[in-house]
Amino acid sequence: MAYADRASVEKLGELDPELAEVSTPLLIHTQHRLILDLLTRHLIQFLKNVQLPPPADYKDYAAVRHDAHLREQAALQAIGPAGADVSETYQEIPMRDGTSSKMKLIRPHSPSSSSPEQKRPLIVLFFGGGFVTGSCEQLTAYGRSFARVFNAVTVCASYRLAPEHPFPQAINDAWDAVQWAAANARALGATPEHGFVVGGVSAGAHVSGVSAQLALDVALDPPVTGQFLSVPAILTEAMVPDAYKELYFSLQQNADVPVGMNGKVLAAFVEHWKPDSASPLYSPMNAVKPLVGMPPAYIQVDGMDPLRDDGLVYEKMLRDHGVATRLDVYPGLPHAHWAFFPMLKSSVKASMDIVKGMGWLLGHEVDDETARKSMAVTLAA
């Protein structure tokens, strides 16, 4: 099995050749600042030597959130409105404390009521952003793709953000959203017996992994049948069993990567969120019976990401405990690279892999052409 020893894992932190060879103007994201420049094959040296604007102060969460909002709105404008084959609506759903939470519902245009003859799996997606930024709009493109390829009903859910709402508020909100989706699946037009997946990117993967464990613990009905964990933050070094510790070192190896999320950015997010890493709401590894009986997991990992080994090690632990897993790894690329370097071939592949990985979770094999077409239609809508 690949990435079973320290040497093979360490090699994942070496800069991706495609990124290093870029020689046309690129819009790149360095510590959440957009910089237009000509990148040479010596990208690492370039980024170290060029006089860049000062890095964003991640302690200024309002400024970081504002920048993220602008990027999100630009992305929505780029993909345009949903096509005639997809329906998008918004709804406020109740939280345990009496407040409401906004969700975006993305469905194929077809009869609103579910029936045994119509397979309409249920997918709940959670956005990323370090628990400080993001909204239910972030994963719209994937919700549209899932509607087209799988006839799926996708709930793009929200959760409250830190520092105004520190841990465990995001987890509680996400779990409330999953339970609401389960209870209202039929009313939404979904048939969860044909698949009920929770998933997300980065912080969204974190809440998804915890929600999958909570669903197992309480025997949620309908049960969660799959988890999609893209570049997850789900472990701490202290909770990694001795048998896997040799493979858990990306926090050190990628602490000072010159592009994308690094150790300082990650530390700032943690400072805002203020998690209790010993809580069962922090990680599925803190459950009374972790790993055993968890639903199949599709996991994506970036090689030049401080969180790389959260995904690699968690996938290996799940697999070693009899859980079906599918793993896609992108060597030499920073955290959630496809969101910041969409022009790279590896970013196109990662987006297609999300569609194919979701298909694997739903028992629906997707070929490259179908995955590529679904994303192309989304971007052209």
C-alpha cells in the first residue's frame, strides 16, 4: 500500500512539478492575498525572494472573513446561475438553541416527492474556512454536479463561525443540520436508502467526520452511508496511536510552506476556534468506540499541506479497522489547491475526483468523461 512508510509520505511534501513549471501569468493565493505575477520554474525560490505584500494578519478575523467572502462571491459569479436542469432554494432550519440556520438546497428538476422507483440520494455538504470564514454558498458547484450525475438532493448547510461562536458551536450546528436532513429527507424529495452522505472540505470535512461518528453512536435513522472528507483537520498528535506516529509529521514538514496554508495560519484559526481536543465533539477518535463500524470514507489529501497526515493517517486507521476507504493524494500541492489554482491539471483532476469519489460512496461508478462533463456544465451554467 502506498504511503506506508515515512520516506514515501515525506516525498509528498516536494513541490509539484506542474506548479514549478508554470511560466504564464497566474492568479495565485499566498496567505490569502491575491498576487498576479509571472511564476518561473523556480517557484519556491521566487516566492521566498520576491518582495510580496505583508501576509494577511489572521488574527484580524473580520478582514480575513471579508476577503474570503469576496472570493466566494467571485466564484459564484463565475459559475453563473443554475441551469434549467437544477433547482436551488434556501431554507432556514431550526437549531437546538432556538436559532435558525440557513441552508442551500440543490436538487434536480423533477417531481418534488420521492418514490421507491426514483433514486435520489441525500448529500449534506459543509464548507471550509478554518471555522472562521465561509458560507453555505461555497460548494454550490459540487451540489449542481451531484444533482446532474447522481440525481441527488444536496443540502449545503451552515454553521456559526468563530471567534464569535467558539468550539463546539460549529459541531453542534452541523450535527443539528445532519439530523434535520435525516428527519426531513422524504419532504426534501430524497431517498436516503439509496445513499446518505455527509461531507465537506477542510473544516467542513472536520465537522463531517465528527457527524458521521455521532450518527453511528446514536444509530441515526436513516443511517449515514458514506463520508466525504476533503483535506480534513481531524486529528492531533496526542491522539494518534503509537503504531501510526511515524507517519504523522506534516505539521512540522509543511509548517513554513511558501504558498497556501502554513503552520502560522493554522495556529491562528485554532486560536479563534478554541477547541477542546479531548472532546468527542472534536474528533471521532475521541469516541467511546472509534473507527469500528464507521461508514465508507472518501478522503482527499494534499502533499504540501500541514494537515496532510490527518487525512493519510485517519484513512489508514479506518482501513485497518475494516472500513472501506478510497484515497486520492495530490503530491506537492498546498491545502485545497484546486480552490486557489483552478488552472492546473491537478486541480481539474481533484474536482473530477470529487465527483468520482462521491460516485464510489453512492455505488455509482463515474468515468472520467462523465465527471469532466458534469464539472464543465457547472462552470458554463
